Amino acid sequence: MQGIAGKVAIVTGASRGIGRGIAQRLVDEGAKVCLTARKPEALEEAVASLGGAEHAIAVAGKADDPEHREDAVRRTIETFGSLDLLVNNAGINPVLSSLIDLDLGAARKIVEVNALGALAWAQSAHRAWMGEHGGAIVNISSVSGVKPAPGIAMYGASKAMMISLTESLAVELGPTVRVNAVAPAVVKTQFAGPLYEGREDEVAAAYPLKRLGVPEDIASAVTFLLSDEASWVTGQTLTLDGGLTLTGGV
């Protein structure tokens, strides 16, 4: 990918799953990466797998904590000298519930972390570096933000909000900062486990490509959107679903 080598990225929610896969691909392409997540031990393991401090640093904390966010941005710039790329991957879905029965406290937390958190990280990165120097942002949304998703509808609503934020930020921040999103279907991670574990073949049968996603599938698309090869792409949401939404599924 052109334009990744030598760049510096923050990837939130990067201790495992999709975030870790994205961080790995960015390092493979020559970027330096700051990984954030809640658990320090898992982050340190992830940094070690990426080749250590030469390639990555870890800053532990909650994605919706303003102090953690500012600390991660500051330490990234102090360590690597810039902040060119941001991947908003951190997200939560603490409940499986219909909207009509959903606890409103849980609903607020989902929106706070998934949607407002992504906006807050973009604001911090813009203030600290991108506003003056430019950059690229990719938000990790979901096919549940594109179509109704019974049982995880509030999660989907927060991801739909993320798509809307992506479009508006792209208009506001162009031409120096590009903002895009990806909308994955089920990817084989611990986070998505309740959606497929114990019945993977049955779930995958609904996909035209007859398999679930893996983190590398998402990492490839995200890296493209961050790269100079996508220099005329902004405000877009790329659906990564193995064809699932073509058949009416989500």
C-alpha cells in the first residue's frame, strides 16, 4: 500500500480481534502504531507480537475516558513524532435485548463508547496533529448500522450514528483529512463469539462466500482506505460482509 510506510497510527481496541489485525497489517506496511485497550497485559502481549517498542507502543485505558484519550495522543506524538492515521475500532455491546426492553443506562453507554467515543478520538487527533498536518481516519462500523439487527439493535444504532459522523466529518475536514468507514458482518473474534460459536457452519451458510470474516479481511480494507491509494475516497462506508446483505441478511 502506497503512503503507509513511515506513518504513525493510533488503533483503539487493538489488544485482540479486528483492532489487533489492523495494527499488524499497518506495522507490516511500515507504520508505527499506538495500541489502546482496557487491559494492560493484553496490550503488552500485542506490542510484543508486533516486534516491540521499535514498531508499537501501548496505552491502556477506557476508550471513552478523556484523560486516557489525551494521554494516548500525547504519547504517540512524543514517541513517534506525528499522528497521521486513526482507526476507531473500540466498541461495546454489553446486552442482547430488544429496543423496547433495553435498559436506557446500557443504551447510553453503547452510544457513549461506540459513537461519541469515535468522534472524541477524531477531535483529539485533529487538535493535536491532523488539523495542521493532515491525515486519514477510518471508523469501524457494522452491517448492523446499515440494516436492522434484532437483538443488537442499539449497537446497530450506534454504528449507524458512526456512519453519519463519518460522512459529516469527511465534509468538514476535507481536503487535508480523509474520513471513511467499514461495515463488517460477523468476523471471527471473541467479541462476535455469541453470534456464531457452536453454529459457525449454519451462520456461514447464509453468506454467498460461505464463510465468516477474519480480522485480516478487515485489516486489508482499512489499510487501503488509510493509504494514498484511496486518496480520492472520503465519506464512504465500505461493506465487508461476504455478500450477506445481498441476500437480505445482517
